[in-house]
Amino acid sequence: MITFPEALNALEMVSESLKTAAELETALADAKEDLAGLLSMMEFAHSKKFTDPDEALKYIDDVLVSQLNGIRHSLDSGTQEPIRRLRLSLDQVDRLVLRLRMLAEGNMGNLF
């Protein structure tokens, strides 16, 4: 049978894991700012009168692609762990709900 302290402990673990949402929000806000910077760089590329196609390609390769790769890397590294912890929280909640549902329905004998 699930005890109240077990249920409380499970909920505290889930609560702690859900604090990860703030980390995820920060990573997404940072990526949004980085994308705004990339947009400015792209607008600059349109306003700059490149003298030849090679100069434009060099700007794209050296500046825009580099910036985009950095944004992608930052987004990936800033979201992987928080998403993993949020998935773990979902699993913990699902297990707790199952145990509490069985307790409410009087089927705990089948669980253990």
C-alpha cells in the first residue's frame, strides 16, 4: 500500500523536477535574443552593398552560418537536460497516479 509519506515524497520530487521549467524558459529566451541578433545581421547583409557575389558568400559563411550554428548549439545544450528532467517528472507523476488510483479503487493487493 502507498503511504502518505511516500506520496508526499513523490510529489516533492516532482515539484523539484518541475523547477526545471525555469531553466528551459531561460534557454528559450536566450535563443530568442540570439535569433533577433541573427535577424539584425541578415538585415545588415541586405543593406550592405556587396561588391560581388564572393563577398556576400563570405559574409554568409563567416558570419551568418557561424551565428546560426552557435544558436543551434546553445539551444541544444540549454534544453536537453531540462527536458530530460521534465520527462522524468512525468514518469514519476504517472506512477504516483497509478498507485493512488489503485488505492482509491481498493486494488492495492494486485500491485505488490
